[in-house]
Amino acid sequence: MAKRLLGAIYSRGIVTIALLTMLVSLGVFFWPAPTLMDRFEWRTVDWRFHRRHQRAPLTPHPDIVIVEVDEESIRKKGIWPWGRGEFAELTQRLDEAGARAIIFDIFFVDPAREDAEGDAALVRATAVAGNVYHAGFALRGDEPAEEVSSIPVDPAWAEAQVLPGRGLDAIASLHRFVALAGPASELATAARGVGFIDVMDTGDGVYRLALPVGMCEGKLYPSLAVVVAADLAAVSPDRVKVVLGQGTWIGDAYAIPIDRGGYAAINFVGPDHTFPYVPAWKVTAQAGELTEEEKLPADTFRDKLVLISMTAAGQYDLRATPYGSFFHGVEIQANILDNILLGRFLQQLEPERTGLIIIFVSLAMGLGFSLLRPVQASAFGLLLLWAHNALAGWAFNDHNLIVPMVPPSLAIVLALISLLTYRVLVEERQSYRVHEVFAHFAPPPVVRELERAGTEGIISGERRDITVLFSDLRHFTRATGNMQPEDVVSLLNRYFSLMHEVIWEFGGTLDKFIGDELMALFNVPLAQPDHTLLAVRCAVEMQRRIHSLSGEWAFYGMPELAAGMGIASGEAVVGCMGSPGRVQYTAVGVTVNLAARLEELSKQLKAQIVISQSVWEQVKEEVRTEPLAPAMLQGFDEPVQAYKVIIE
């Protein structure tokens, strides 16, 4: 009962620590405001991008091309800033080259004040090409709404379905802004489509999230990439469906997973310049201005999706992304379009599933520390940590799924540190208790083994088969009656030291001294398969040692000492017994009483060693014995058969 109680208390401590670490990890993970753990988590996503790029990089969509107004293009043209007429010419040339879609990642928010001719040229080129898409940007609550251009044709998708999420997704929503800025009215009318190109950082200045759609004054507005994708698939707005917290479906053609904030995690194909870049000056160059090496292949833009942007230094179109702080904004748009067309946006694991992972690893750590030794449990924790993060890496690489690494890792590490500390403290205390209890009674190797193996059950009490040995000096009180007290004590100490030494040689445990009597136990606290034979051989050796020191007894002026011994084997209850202030590891039961009575019988019969029937049955092939007449012993109702051991 005590063993089960102590085990329950120990297990309860481990379970309590596991639950506390689980609750702490869950609390940090579900904390409503951004935390340091969130930043660390996104950093692990960045690491996963780099690791994938080193091992198995993705291939960009083959139809996406970027035309850049770079510094070389500015030098070639010799003018800056470019008028809208330059972009009109660029649009015309791309249309003539067979571009399937011309997508401006440049804002033309207001009509050109001093270049009405260029403004008109861009409007005409946009209308003539019929496949030009212009960009706007979302105004948030802290931006002046009066800067919004008047757009004759509202780019909102009023016919699109916006459905609430179910279950835990009922709290989901879409990103909201106050208005859409630009493009200029005439361009918006002439364009094939208009959409915003806003992307979102994750609270640390790194842009990792796309906004496929957003809400403004109860209307759904699409991003530029979604407008282009819907047009390519010939999907009208009334066939677009948004389910909050789940995804945006562009007809049956494309599906974009979104989280409960309406964001989509961009699956970056690679670092900056993973997509092909073509300088704008090569597109608008006149015949004869390009060398053979500078000429573009005839099919460079045929059926391509061409994004146009400024990349020249000082144009502030650089963003921080998982691949570093030098990443052109236009290539973020290229990645978003790539993800839509190839269906490879990253899917973020739902928070509640991450919560279940935290619960699982916390309970697994508690179970591991309940069943395993500290070193084994620590190895189990490290293995669990590696397995989870390896699984997260595999899910990212092979399934475009972001399985959080940091929250479960935090739960594992917290549990590992807490539980390991608890185990060490508990076992340190137990080791001290073992040493305190057994150091004076059991041989040092036995004590070390007990400290290593743990003995909470042994200390608290257990029922087991043991062999008990009682030994008593005969006529000691009478023989020492005329001796000085200090000589009596010295003699007894010498005798007990000698007997103690012999008992330890045979792996026995010295239980106690009672006057000139001693009690020894075998098969406790550690198991001894041949404990009965060891006890008998120990008694024989004790008798030999007593007789070998007859000269020493004579020196003390005593007659030769003699001892009677009784040995019994059987079941007994062993453990620490006593009062709170004084505890003794001992044994109680019929077997102990029988051994004590046999020791008394040896004195009556003047026999050196008397053993019980059960002992005789186990040693009869190894030890010479003689049967004794059955005797009535105190405390026993029936005559007891005993045997005398013959010492040769």
C-alpha cells in the first residue's frame, strides 16, 4: 500500500509538471498579441525556405517575366523621371511581342499634371492592348482618404460570395481598409483589370503574407494577382467564393488558402532574381540600337505574363522577405501570381491542431519521465524534439504546410528541463535516504546498487522470501561479570566487527544488535538467488572465525567464546519501520520468529548451527546436516522439525 502511495505521489508530481509546462506553452502560443515566440516561429519558416532552396529548389512559373526599369534603362534613355509616354511605348512593344498579360507594378494614381500627352498615350496603349492590368493600393485607417482617385468603374467584386467560417473559423475575417487608391480614372476605365498590390509583414518587418482579397465598406476587393488569375481562367466575379478562415476559390480553376485573418502565406520560389528579368531599354530599343548579344529572342514575351516595375536604386521598391532584405517588390507579386497559378501557396496549420501537438508532446514527456530513467528520458525528449521538427520540415518541403516548430519545441524543452530537474532532485533525495538507511547495514557495493537502481518500494515495505540468521554468544553475561565495563565494550565491539565483516563477505545485511545477539538478513534489499545457501555458509564461517580467535579471548581473561545460531527461510515483510524520529530497516513475520526460536534451541541442544526444514531442503546437497527430534517452540502450535549443521 505504501509502495503504491509513494509511486502515486511521484507520478503525480511528474504529471503536474507536465501539465504546467503544457499550460505555459499553450498560454504563450494562444496569447492574443504578437510575442517573441511568433517572431521565432517565422524565423524557422525562413530557415525552412533556405534549407529547401539548398536541397530541392522550386522552379518558377515558366510564363512569368519581369521587365524592370533599372539604372541601365535610365542611362540609355537619358531622361528621368520617365514620362507616361515611355510606359505607353513599353506597353505597345510588349503587346506587339505577344504578351498575354501586361501587369504594372507601378502606381499611376493621378493624371500627369505636366504631361497630358504622355498620360493620354498610356491610356490609349492600355485600351488598344486590351490585356493591361493596373495597380492600386489599399488605404488603411491611418492614411488620408482624400487622396483616393475617383474611379468611374468600381473595381469591387460585388457579385462574389463571402461565406462565414464554420466551427472555430467563425471568428475569421478579412483584412479591411478604408478605400482603394488609384489608378487614375482614365487608366482604370481602359485597363483590363484593377487590383491592389499590398502585401503584409508578420510584425517583424519581413513580408511573408499576401492579401488575396480585402473588404472595404462591405464590398470585396481583389488583389491584382487575383484579378489577373481570374481573367486568365475566364472566371467572372460571381463565380468567386470566399470562405472565411479557409480559402478563396476562383471558380474551379484556382484555390488560395487563407488564415483566419484573411492572409495567404507566400511560398517564395527562391531569392531575388529567381524569375527572369529583362531591362526595359531592350524592349523599347529601336532597330539597330542592339548588338547581336543584346537582342532578345523573338519569343521572349510571347504568351507571357509580364510584370513591369522600377528597380533602379532609390525607387524604394525593396522589401525584406525570408530570403533577405534586398528583395524587389515586383518579385513578391511574381511569387504571388506563381503561387495562384500553380496552386502552391503555403497552408498554415490551424492553431487548435498546433495546440493538440503541444498537448501530445507534453503528455508524452510526462509519460517518458514516469517510465524511464533520467538519461533515457532525456534521450527520449531529444528524440521527440528532433522528430517533430523533422516532420515539420517534411511537411513544408513536400506538402507546402507550415507546421509550427517553436511552440511544440518550447513545450518539449520546458518539460525536459522541469522534469529532469524534478527527477534529479527526487532521486538525489532518495539516494541520500538509501545511503542513510543502508550504509551501516549493507555492504558498500549493495548500497551503491541501491542508489543507482532506486529503492522507494524497498524502503516503504514489501513482502518477499528471505533467509534470517540469529546468532547469540553463550554464557557471555556470566563470563564477563568480573570484567571492567570498558573491557566488556571493547570485547563486544571486536566480536561484532568480526561478525559484521563475515556477513558482508556473503552479501548479507546486518539488521541489528541486541545485547550480545545479532540478526542478519539475506535476499534483501537486493535479490540473491542462492540466499539460503549463502546464509548457511556465512554461519559456518562465523563459527570458524570465533574459534580461530581463541587466543584473543584468552587475552581478555575469558574462556573460549561460543555462539549458537538459528537460520530460517520463508516469507516475511521487510522495510523501514519505527517512529518518525528513529527508523530501522528490518523484517517481521513468522520466518523471523522461527529463526529466533531455532537460535534458542541451539543453546538448549549445545549445537552450533540449527536450521529449519525449509532451509534444509534447499542446502541438503551442499551442507552436511543431522536431523533433530521435532521440538515444540514458543509461538508455534505444532512441533518443528529442525536440523543441525555439521561443521567439518
